[in-house]
Amino acid sequence: MKRILAVTACPTGIAHTYMAAEALQQAAAEKQIAFKVETRGAIGLENELTAGEIAEAHAIIIAADTDVAEQRFDGKPVVKVGAAEAIKNPEVLLARALAMTPAAPAAPAAVPRPAGREKKTGPYQHLMTGVSYMLPLVVAGGLLIALSFVFGIEAFKEQGTMAAALMDIGGGAAFALMVPVLAGFISFSIAEKPGLAPGLIGGMLAANLGAGFIGGIFAGFLAGYVVRWMKKVIKLPKHLAGLTSILIIPLFASAFVGVAMIYVIGGPVSALMKGLSGWLTSLGTGNALLLGFLLGAMMAFDMGGPVNKAAYTFGVGLLGSNIYGPMAAVMAGGMTPVLGLWLATVLRPKQFTAEELEAGKAAGVLGLSFITEGAIPFAAADPFRIIPALVIGSGIAGALSMAFEVSLRTPHGGLFVLLIPNAVSQWPMYLLAIIAGTAVTAVLVSLLKRKKAVA
């Protein structure tokens, strides 16, 4: 029996998406046609077509007014119309699809999923989604605040000046959006589009209550999982499904998350943030060294992995609370591994293979740019010797950065942020911390690294 597949979608993802799918399903059932339809609506991707189903299908009906990742159907006969046409003439579309001449089936392995819509699984992935959407705000806001200091460290206090405008844009707008966007896109990652509004609302409440980025993380996960649960348990007829995503879920999920933030979560997390801020600002030299060493070592441990990202997220989150020391230690710890490996290839080239020497040439630029992943090729080739050397060197760089009371107002850019006035305080001491960490890394790599095999 010939099998027909379909995809329906409309720009709003509310009425036409589901009405078109229902019309096609009813027509296929009446004509006893093997049929399956994928909907891309406001409540997310449902009934997704698999690679195997696409490969075996006789033809595809695309009833959509927006992108549906048509590249999946390369090599298959396709009937393409707007969603309204499927509602009006589903029998005609099915007849056209049945009459088409099948082409060679596409290879299942080559079928990509649409960018940005692939479902993420696990708390770490959800957190990183929120962080990735938050980062542009942190970068832009931090640099704009730093630029306001070009006119004088307190020039922004005089209203009507360019310094005040830059501070309002960077601190009053960009930084104010950090926590809501973090929470909103954590929730979006968990529950797709319906999770966005409750997450943003929970994040804004976290910011207003003084719960900071930790409160935003709580709000994002709470909103996401509440919305995901609601999507499973609330079942309306397809032609009413739009009410679920634009009325029922936003109303009840936002109310639940809001009440939880105000009466349950906000107070304790706000107290935690105040305690953390107080502890960080009152650190003595010994504790500062210990914290800086820990953050730097974490950055080098897995070079872009979960441990690295945990330290990075900690530093970035504190920027919104006007605590800039940990971010400086984090960036120093992230630059040092790659710079140290570059220096080791320069000082002791005979210890490295030709491929490692080539990687070392690029490592210098990667290190200066705060791209810790440039160390991965070296660590993968000899992990039990290279990683300890990197961890110790980065720990020293982070410890010295904290001990020198360096502050960094932007979460990325590497040493190139030194070109921006006042983005980094105590910059000569910051350079010294990074140089010291780089030198320690290079020496330890040279001492510990397994000698290059003789051909």
C-alpha cells in the first residue's frame, strides 16, 4: 500500500496547523490511505516524521506557510501548498500525491533535523541553552558599562551625559534582561515555545526579588517542567489546541511559577545571593587564593566541558550582582592552558609531533582569545600528563588574579578586552597572573609530557 506523509505549519502555529492536519487525516481515513502527518504548531513539534518513514514514503504533502526543513525530503515527490489549501481540498492533495511518480528514496542517515528545534535532554543542556541566549546581553552590557567609564569613573551619575546613557543601556537595560532571558530560555529548552512566557516572568521576578542568576535558574527549570507536564495532561481537540498554548498554559504556568517565586523560592535564594555576595566581597587573601585556584583549575579540567562551564556560569552570573573578581579568575584560567601549550611547543619543539607543532601555532591566538578548547588535541593525546599540568597552571593564574583583586566586566574577549578602557582593572597585575600561569603550564608540560616517539 502506498504511504503518504504530510507536514502542516502556519506562521502562528495555532489554528491552520491543526485544521490542515485534521482535514488531511479525515480524507485519508475515508479513502483508506496509509497516512501520517507531522504538525509544527505553537505547542511544539508533534508526531515527527522519522528518517525511515520518509525513505519508505510514496510522496510528501507540505501544507505550510513557514519553514518545515524541506531538505529532509530531497529525492522524494513533494506536493507543496499553503496550509489553507489543505483545509479546503484535502482529497485533491491526496490524489495528487498518489499520482506522483516515486523517486529514489533518500538515505535515512542524511536527514537532518531542523536547526534550533532539536529537543535537548538533561538539565545541563537546558542550562547551557539559557546561558547561550543570555551571553550576548552580558557581553554587550558589560562593555557598554566599561565604555561609560571612559568619561570618568563616576561620570555616569550626571544625568543627560553620554556616560549616563551608556550606563542606562548597559546596566539599566542589558543587565536587567540577563536573568529573565536566562530563565526564559532554560524553560524554552525544556518545553519549547509554551515555556518561554512563564520562564521570562519567573526570571523577572527573580531579578526583582534580588535572587539573581541562581533564582533565574530555579525559575527557568520550574517553569519548563511545569509547562512540559501541562502539555502532557491538557488535551483539547486539535482545532482548539491553540487555546492551550496561548491561554491555558501561559495563564496557569505563569501564575504557579510567580507565586512559587514570590512566596517560596525568592526569599531563600535572595538571602543565599546576599550571603554569597557578602562572602565574595569580604574574602581575605587566603580565601581569595583558594577560590581563584579552584575556578582556574575547573576551567582547565575538561576544556569546555561541564566542569569548565560550571565555573564559567558562576563567573558570568556574578557580573549581574556587580561582582567582577571571579570572572577575571575564570578568564585567566581559560586562557592559560592554551597559551602554556603554545609556549611549550616553542621552548621544547622536539617533544612534540609535527601535528602538535602545527596545533601549537594556532594555540597562541586561541589562548589570547579565551578559547580553551584549543588545548583539547594535546590533552586527548596524553591526558594523564597534560591535564594535571594544565590544571595546576590555570589554578595559579586564577589564584593570582583573585589575590591581585583584578576585576573584569565582560565575560569574553580574552586579552583583547584590554583595548577597551576600564574593562579590566589592575591590568598589569592581570597580565602578570596570566604570564605566571602560562609559564608554570609550559614548564610542567615539558617535564611531564611523554617524549615524542622516534621514527
